[in-house]
Amino acid sequence: MDHALKLTRSPDTVTADDVESLRAHGLDDRAVLDLTLVIAYFAFVNRIADGLGVDVEPGGPPHPSHD
């Protein structure tokens, strides 16, 4: 979770040490890649939805721009 938060909130601060920490927790290179791709994909999709004012969860809270 720490890696996901860091990659989402301040991606420019992610270092090789962060990747090594993931490896120390048992992730191999493929798992690190998959994790990074999933985190990046959700950030990408959320920014598109936010930029267009799309409600991505029917019945969920309205997008702030729809208030």
C-alpha cells in the first residue's frame, strides 16, 4: 500500500530503493511490473473520469463538479 500511495501521490520520488523494498517483500520483477502497471492504470482512468466529470460508480456520490 505504501508503494501505491507513493507512486500515486508523488511518483517523482519513487527510487530504486523503493523497488528493492518490494523485492525484499518477495515480489519478483514481473510482480513489480504488474503492480506498477495496475497502479498507473487506475491513476490514468481516474484522471480521465475526473477530467470529464464522469461518475464512475452508479449510485455512488456525485462527482464534485456535478454539485
